[in-house]
Amino acid sequence: MALFVVPLHAQQTSPAAAPSSQSSHSAAQASKATNEKLAQLDQRVTQAQSSADNAWMLVSAALVLLMTGPGLALFYGGLVRQKNTLAIMMQSFALMAVITVMWALVGYSLCFGGSGPVIGNFEHAFLRGVGAEPNADYAGTIPQMTFMIYQLMFAIITPALITGATAERMKFSGTVLFMILWFLVVYAPLAHMVWGKGGFLNAALGGKFPTLDFAGGTVVHISSGVSALVCALYLGKRTGFPKQPMPPHSLVLSFIGACLLWVGWFGFNAGSALASSPLATSAFVATHFASAAAALGWSAAEWIKNGRASALGAISGAVAGLVAITPAAGFVAPMPALVIGLVAGVFCYWMVTRVKAIFGYDDALDAFLWAC
């Protein structure tokens, strides 16, 4: 009986051990398959986010370009005398071409290459190394080429703003030469100091001092506004100014241009979130609210002083509000944005009607007053 019991016991226990081993192996395979599926799902989610962010940034880049041509071209074109309309519009158009070529050659590299405190290097000269891979230092979810083309639109509109102060006084050839030098000497170093890695005013990326400039209040508006004032003072007054009236020849053109600026500014401010995110939404809302409040603020101040509001005042106020909210667009809620816009509208109206008259300088299209 012992001879029969021992083999029987072995036969009974062996099959019981086999299912346990198979079960463990099956669990391991199931776990591995689950991990693979989770990894694939995570990859698809990342790709979807990157695609959404990239789409928004490309649209934003197009909106910012819309601000220069036709937005700024029409806005300035309607404010000058009729004989100078095409000249001022051609200056904006020419800068779209000239700055683009310079940006591709050395501009992008000087602004966002390297990690120096004042200016970049030639790491990305001729757009070397700028492709589909993101640059984690600036925008980790979109191709570096998308980031590059978006920043180009800022570089285009900034010198174009200055032409409002030199309107009707500077030759086309002189304007182009001056803007090329200004871009290299002023814009590129300032953009790197505020936005570039290691920039002197960019503590977030290794610099020494923090600068709260969400979408270009310093790099774009203060730089162009101050430069516009310097140009106006250096060139002197237009022949006949201020004795000879020089009213805008077509407020219709300026009105259309201002509306295009308003629409394009959403790409300017909301696009500076560099992602399709809640931050972009907040900047979008703040931009719209500030512009609306500034248009009403300027119009109300004008109504109180003159007994009526004007179309020129309304669009001037709207643009002033857009400028005022730009550095703060990503940091404020809708109600503070309304306050910023309202104050900007009233203050800029006072500057145009009082301060400019006191000092008597000839900033033809008030580029300094609403840009700063």
C-alpha cells in the first residue's frame, strides 16, 4: 500500500502546482500589457496636447502678423495726410520682409541663442538646429520652429510702431536702414535680456533680476515708444507744424486698422502663454476687457471736455488699453483688467491733449504716448 500511496500523492500535488505557476505568468503578462497600454495612452495624450498647443501658436503667429499688415498699416495710413498714405503703409510692409530675413540669418539666434546676460550668440544663426523638436527652455510642447516664427512676429511689429513718430519726415531708404540698425542694437539685446535664457532681466531662466513682462510691455512697447520719442525730437517738427492743420485724411482706414489690431492682439497676449491652456484663456479675457474699458474711458473723458465723443478718440482709447494690459495680461483677473483699461484710456487722453501740447514736440501719430 505504501508503494501505491506515494506515487498517488505525487500525482495529486503536481497538477496543483502547475496552475499556480501559470497564473503567476499570466498575471505578469497582463501587468506588462497594461503598462504598455498606459504608456501608449500617455504618448497619445502628449501628442494631442502638443498638436493643440502647436495649432494655437500657429494661429497666434498669424494674428500677430495681422497686427502689422494690414492692422498697423491701415491704422497709421489713415492718420497721416493723403499724400503720405502709401509711404507709411509701405514702411510697415517693408519691415515684414526685411526683419523676416534678418531674423532667419542672425536675429533669432541673437535673441534666443546661448545664455549670455545681455545678448545671445550665433548658435542658431541661419536657423541652425531649429526644427520640429521643442526647446524645453522656452516652450516644451511645441516645435522650436513654431516658437521661432511666433517670436518673429513680435520682432516685425516693434520697429513698425516707431514709424508712427517719424511719419511724413523720414525717407523710405533712411527708415529701412535705421530699422535694421535699431533691430540689431536695441531689440535683439533687450529681447534676450528679458526673455532669453540667462538674460540679465530674466530671473526665471538664470538671470539676476525678475521682470514681469508677460507679452512684451518692455521688449515691444517701451522700447518702441521711447525710440519713437527720441526720433521725433531728433528729426524735429514737420514743416508747418503746429500752425498748419494736419488732420487724419481717412478715419475709415484707421477705424478698420484699429479693429484689426484689437483682433490681432489676442494672438499677441493670449499666444504668449505658449500653450492652449487656461493661462491663454485668462490673457485673452483680460485683453478684451481692458481694451473695451479703455475705449469707454477715452470717450468719456473726451465727452466731458468737448461735449461729444469721436471715432478717433474711441479707437485711440482701445489701442491704449491693449498696450496697457499687455505686460499684465497673464497676471490679472477680468475686473482688474477693466480698471487698467479704464485708467489707461483716461490717462492717455490727458497725455495727448495736455502733455504733448505743453512740450510741443511733433510725434506725428502719438506713437510714444500710446505705446508707453
